[in-house]
Amino acid sequence: MPLRHILASATALVLCLATPVLAADHAVEIRNMSFSVPALEVAVGDTVTFTNSDAAPHTATAEDGSFDTGRLTKGQSATVTITGAGTFDYFCTFHPMMKATIVAR
């Protein structure tokens, strides 16, 4: 293989490895006393925006304490960033029967 082809391939590889990966934003609506996405798969570094569409206040609180939106009243939103890999079960502190899961890879 000619040297120029090897150099071109090496340059292309370096450019691919140097390209930043952009984080995604995921939306979870809280309505009818439930989280709209019961199981959400995300990448580490992604954000999740929780929006309360119910009249009652709600939270999205991770069981392991890794995130907590705080109290959200109707129309309010809060965004959390997923900083590590794993499975994160979360619930509403006002209504503990409301549960969902985020899986981060």
C-alpha cells in the first residue's frame, strides 16, 4: 500500500477519534400521575428534562440520590445530567407509587 494511502487512513482515523460526541436531551412528561417514559435508555452525559403537566406537584428523585428535580408545580421543568453508567430507579417523593427507570450506558 502506498505511503500516501496509509497517511490518509491514519488521518481519517484520528479525525474520527477526535470528533466530540454531543450529548442528547431526553424529555419525560409527568402527567396523569405517571412518568411518560417508564424506562428510558440514555448515554452517559445526556440530559433528561422532566416537565410536570399535572395540577399536583411532583418530583423525579433517584433512589440512589444521584439526581432530584426538586418540587415541580404545573408547567415547571427541571433538567438533570446523567453523569455515570448504570440503572437509576426514580420516583416522585409526593407520590411514591410513581416510579420509572433510566438506564445509562
